[in-house]
Amino acid sequence: MSDEEERGKTHFGYETVAEEEKAARVGQVFSSVARKYDLMNDVMSMGIHRLWKRHTVQRAAVRPGMRVLDLAGGTGDLAAAFAPRIGDRGQVAICDINASMLVAGRDRLLDEGRVGNIDFVQGDAEALPFPDEHFDRVTIAFGLRNVTRKERALAEMRRVLKAGGRLLVLEFSQPVAPLRPFYDAYSFKVMPLMGRLIAGDADSYRYLAESIRMHPNQETLAEMMREAGLEEVQYENLTGGVVALHRATRF
Amino acid sequence: MTPSENIRPLPTAFTAFLELAVNRWLDASEERAVARLAGHSIAVEVRPPGLGLVFLGAADRLQVLGSLEGEEPDVTLSGSPVALAAALSGGDRSGVSVRGDGAVLTDLQRALAGVSFDWAGWLESLTGAGSAGPLLQAGEALRGHVGRFMRRGLEDTVDYAREEARWLPPSGEFEAWAEDVAELRDVTARLEARIARLETESAAGAPGSSASADGPGSPGSG
């Protein structure tokens, strides 16, 4: 943890804010974008986010009857994939701190007829409202960078995993060097512009771009996961490191 | 599963497509046969070219993954593409190596076997009514070409191994040699029997032997 964080400060994009302020400000961002979140994801990633999530579902290798926690599950992309695979005997819990995102996800999954084995829980990743050793899989896709104290959140994810359970963290990361100039231009010019045109909110998308830059790179996150007591930590870069999928096991 | 050495997992884009195709196929299969696979994993190693994939039974489908991390599959099949296709579709396991629980493999074979898939209906759902005929004809023609190519390829390979590389004996030579060996074996067997009989007779005629007291040449006889 940096000196700044030790003094109770953290990052909100490129801004430095008090730790207790970050959750509220992140909440405002996601409340603002919740309604058009899925559409924006498709537009801004040119649909590739579906392949990244599909890859995560594959790596999770769920079986019938498993319990899966989809943290920061928001609009329910991963949960929608897990629910039919684990069947009626299994359970998917979508946990998100933001009520607007949960409502958007619940409505969407209800519209798709996905009911019965999905629970919606509003909760903080740093203090998960679940018992110890409860889940076979914990996933968090594009959510960890918005968490104020990532170390606490990772420790909580470990706590709720059963022995032998696996954590999968899908998150934006540091792309390979040749991609960076294009990626920067896209993030800081194109993304806010599309945010303004499609969702009517350029600032929120500027925050998303900035928060990606402030997120730990691949190796740093892997080390944080080890420090949280997780084992067999490994990661793979997707799309040249634009996104990384970290995986770990609790023993 | 930690994939075997030199086995690369198939990329997600490919396994996603394969999963779609396999489950479309299994939709026409007996429900119970697919249900038996739930929770079970079958790893397939294609050698050559050294590619791997895993079938993992979920509640509603057969998942197709590049690999299975941190756990051993119930059964692992390894072999050439043709041998694996024969094992998975026809039940002929002669050309593949099987490690693990063969019963799981049998369940997969049962699920895949006897499926009568409506290709025409499926194609028309994708490309529109009336489009299936020409596509199916093209598919049949392609299948015929591939079949002929495979047969010719096998014949050419045998000819090469026999005539050019001389890894195999020329046509007819092995059969002639096998007949010679069989004849030699018969002659040897007869010779061995003859020698044994001569030894017996010789022993019976020798003076002072136990057999001589009662034998035909003994003094008290006749």
C-alpha cells in the first residue's frame, strides 16, 4: 500500500480522494451508466468483451450443483452464463454495491427467463455478506479496479471460497508496448466521446479510462492475490494485455 | 488438468464454436444419455498436431473447454484425428490411448451415437427456406471427395512404404515367406517326431536296458 493510501487517501481515476469518498463517487458513476451499460460495453469493446467473458466462463469450468459468486456482477453477463450450467441444484449470487446496476441486471435476467437459481445481493466486496467457505467459484469481471481497498476485497473473496475453490479476476490491465499509443488515444479521446453521444455522460467514461490506468498491472495484481493467501496464482493476457484474466485457488 | 507436454489448448473462439455445434448435435440425442455426462470431464489430445480440448458435462449442455485447470479429467483420450473421430463416433477405440474411467467415455459415445440430426432444418434456420438443398448436395459432394482422397491417400501410402521406402515387403513376398515358414514348421515337427520315435526304438533295443528284459530281442522271449 502506498504512503498516500496509508493516510486514508485513494485514487478516483486520476484524482486523489478520501477512502470513504471513493465508494460514493464510484456509485454515482455506475448509477449514471447503468441503463446503457451493456450497450456501451458492446460499442466500446467492439463486442470483444463477450469473448473475454466467454473465456472466463470456460476457465471457471463450473459443474452442476456448484455455488458461484459473481462479484460486481452488475448487469449479469457472467451470471447468465453460469446459471444454466450449474442447474437447479446450484446457486449463482450476483453481488454488487450499486443498486442501479443490480436492478438493471435483475430486469434483464428476468426478461430472459433466468430465474430460480440466481440471487441478487447488494453488498460491499470489502465486507461480503456470505459465510466462510461457501462458494466453489468467485468471479469479478471489470469490478476490482473500482474497489477502494483491493487487499481487503481479495481477502474476503478468499474467505468465502471453499477449499479447492477458485477465484477468477477479469480486469483491464496493461497492454503490450506496441499497443499503448493506440490504446491511450482510444481510451481518452474515443471513449469519452462515445460516452457523451450514447449515454450522455462523458465524465463517467473518462473516469473509467482513468481508473484502468490506475489499476495494478498484471504482476502487481498477481502478487496482491498471493499476499491475500491465494495459491496457484496465474494470469493470461487477452487482446494483447488490454485485459488480463487472473486465476487462483484457495487451499 | 495440467495438459500433457506439447499439448496446446484450443483457443476460446474455436471451442465456443465447437460447443455450439456439439450441443446442436446433442439436442437430437437421447436426453438421459447426455444427462449421464453431467459433472464428468473427458480430455481429448489430438496428436498430431498436439492440440487439446476438454468436454465437461454441465446441467444443460456439454461444455467444450481448452483445458481443465487444477484437476484431473475423468478420462483422457489421445490419438490421431481420424482415430479419435472413430472412437467418439463409432466406438472403435483401437487407434486411441485411453487413460482413466472408460465408463465415462462409453457414456459420451452413447450420447453421440444414434443421433439423427436434421441438417436441412438447421441450415434453413440459418440461411433461409429452400437453401438447404444445394448446400447439402455440396456437402455430400465434398464428403465423397474427402472419402476418395482418404482411400487414395491410404493406397498411395502403402505403395510408397512398399515400393519406394521398402519399409514393407513387396506384394506377395510376405505371403510366400509365410507359406515357407509354415512348411518349415511342419517339416521340423515331423522330423522331431521321427527323431523321438527313433530314440525310443533305439533305447528299447540297447542291451542291459530295463526295457530289454521284456523287449522283443531279449533272450527269454519268443
